[in-house]
Amino acid sequence: MRVNCKNTTVFILGHNGEQEAAFAQLKIWESAGTSVAFFVSTHMDLAAKQFSLLSILVVSTAALLVVVLRPERANSLKA
């Protein structure tokens, strides 16, 4: 439950307070990720799964930093 709340909070930060749009985007991407993981998992070996998980982790961490730092940078430019 805590992870879902954090994901929703990050999406709300990226959508400037539009909670409905943020939650809808979160559910779409969660469904897409689950579908891809389910259908591709039978065709991949362990090393390929580990590489894909690591690359998704790196990309999502970078995206989180962009979402979090973008409003801070905009506020510092206004001051």
C-alpha cells in the first residue's frame, strides 16, 4: 500500500495537482507493465530479465529525479 501511495504522489507532482489524470496515468502504466511482463516472461531467460529490470530501474529513477527537480529549478529561476 505504501508503494502505491508514493507512486500516486509522484504522478500528482508531475501533473501539477490534477489528481484524476495522475491516477489514470498510473493505472494505465501499471496495466501495461503487468501485461508486458506476463507475455514476455516465457520467452526470456534469467539474464535478460535481470537486465531489463535493471534498465527499467535506472530509467524510472532518472524520470523521478526529473519530476522532482523540475519544480524546484523553476522556483529557483523565479527568485
